[in-house]
Amino acid sequence: MSAASALQAPTAPIPLRATSRSTGEAEVWRAMRAEAEAALIEEPLYAGIIQATILDQRSLAGAFAYRLAHRLGDGDLARLSMRDLCLSAFEADPHAGAHAVRDLVAIRERDPTCRRYIDPFLFYKGLAALEGYRVAHWLWQQGRATLALHVQSRISEVFGADIHPAARIGSGVFIDHATGVVIGETTVIADDVSILQSVTLGGNGKESGDRHPKIERGVLLSVGAKVLGNIRVGEGAKVAAAAVVLHDVPAHTTVAGVPARVVSRMHRGEDPALSMDQFFGDGI
């Protein structure tokens, strides 16, 4: 069962924006290739990387596999082996292409600094960490824990984000900056969630079993937020910067403080993950 299915309400939720779900892989791939062609002229010194990473690839999955391998390959697992591993994961998972597209579109929609698809694809640590996690998650599901943990370790070393391969993460997820993000083993993150730097989704002790947070659709986790334990952050909620959350968060509320408490309520139509507005509010 996918992370999105695990948290889905009885009736299917309305997507944050139509383009988040209607923008297809072929459309994004065509746009990326057009942007790459323009970038060749704009910056000749980077032309070789753009050519090899995008224009020489036959598909978005192939491009992601090549780029991830270039960044995650090391002395323990050479780039060619890492590329084959990543490509196997993307080709074996029927949802991998859709996840990658929705992750790219989420950045394009929510990050005001992002003007082209190729920018997050080439440079954004959050996207690389997330797609690398998807490879590690596929390995984990195949019973290949050693390689899954190797990929997790490389993601942590290279991108500064530590995501356990057993965690379940939906699509359309935006991990902004990625530095210091920690996502524990039994965490579940639904679709259309935005996560800023230094966010921890962790346990609250040495207990075993299901011990990490469940983040529902449309949640915004602001800078430095800590959500600890097997607790639920409800749909469309906002966790303010530096908040420490130890109890369930009701849907469509903002929580702030240490320990976190409800400081404001939102209309059901508000989408904090999309707006990226970290304002606390002026009271309930």
C-alpha cells in the first residue's frame, strides 16, 4: 500500500492544483529537453553535463538514474553500478515516473526561485534526496536491506538529509533545501506535503515498532519543526518554525511553540503546503 493510500480519506481529496496531477511525464520531459537545449546556448561550459544528463537520455527515468548515479556513486559502489541500480528501481516501480513528475511539478509550483524544471533536476538537494530515497525504498521492499542502507547513507553524506528507506512517502512532496531533514523508519507522509530544512520526523525514545509520525495530505512542516512519536498531523495543518510536536495535530490548524499548541485555525480551502506561508496567526 502506498503512503497516499494509507492516509486517504473515505472520499478522494481534491488535489492542491490541477496541474499537480494532470501534468504528465511526457509533458515534463519535453519541457526539460527544451530547457536543456536553451541552456546549452546560455552556458557552454556546462554543456557537457546537460548533454549527458538530459539530452542523451531516452526518458525521464533514465535521466534521473544518470544524475543520481553521478552524485551518489562512490568508491564503494561505482557510478555505473549505481546508475544500473537506480534505473532498475525506476523501471520496476510503475509509480516511479508519476512520483518524480509530481515531485518536480511541486517544486515548480511552490518555490518562487524555481523558473525551469531543469534547475531542481540538476541542482536541488531536496529533489535528489527524495528520488534517491525512492530507489532505497524500492531496494528495501525487495529485501535488499544492505544496498538500501548504503543508498540512505550516501544521501545523508551528499545531501545532508537522512531518510530511512522503510519510510513511506507519497508524491508531490517538496523538501526545500533538505539540509538537516531526518525522516524515521515508520514515518508515513501522504501526498502534497512541504518540508523545510532541519525538520525531524522522529521517535520519542527507544521504543520499537510503529514509533514515528504520520503526516497527512497538504501539511506544511516549517523550518526546524520537530514531530516526535507515533502521532498524526492532520490534513492541511501547519507546524510552525522550531515547534516541538508531541501530540496529534488537528486538521487545518496551525501549531507553534515548545511543546506545540494550536495557535490558529484555517479554512478547509487553505493549502499551507502550496502557499508555503509560515505565518503563525494571531490566535484562535
